[in-house]
Amino acid sequence: LVSQLPEANLTLLRHLFGVLHHIEQNSGVNQMNAFNLALCIAPNMLWLPSPTGPEEESRSTKKVALLVQFLIENSGEIFGGDIAALF
């Protein structure tokens, strides 16, 4: 799916997840592991297109958080092993 993204979107995601991966690599100091980062950033990345009840919104947020956590933990494999070189 990543290879099908427009170049601008891919560049943005590479930089975003590069930063998140870098923060996660220092979780021993900052307490921000991939799970914590995902909980913070996921609600700002994807959301349901129409208003729903709190139960459905909570389920959706959890799914997005799991996806974001996966992307952070596997950013090197997904976006290229040189993701640290973005800095």
C-alpha cells in the first residue's frame, strides 16, 4: 500500500514516522514507547467520517492506535531502512 501513495504523502509519512521512531528509540528516558506514542497521535491521524456513538468511536480509535503502533515499530521495514538518515 505504501508504494501506491503519492510521493508527497509518502514523504510526509516517512518523516512523521521517522520522528516517532526516533522518540520511541529513547523510550527509556522519555517513557514514550510505541504504544504510548500511538495513543497520543492516532486520534489526530484518522477518524470516522461521520459522527457516531462513543462506543464506536472508542473501537475506531483503538484500531487506529494499533495501526500507528505497528507503523512506528516497523517503520524501517515499511518506509525504508534509512529512516534514521532523515535527521
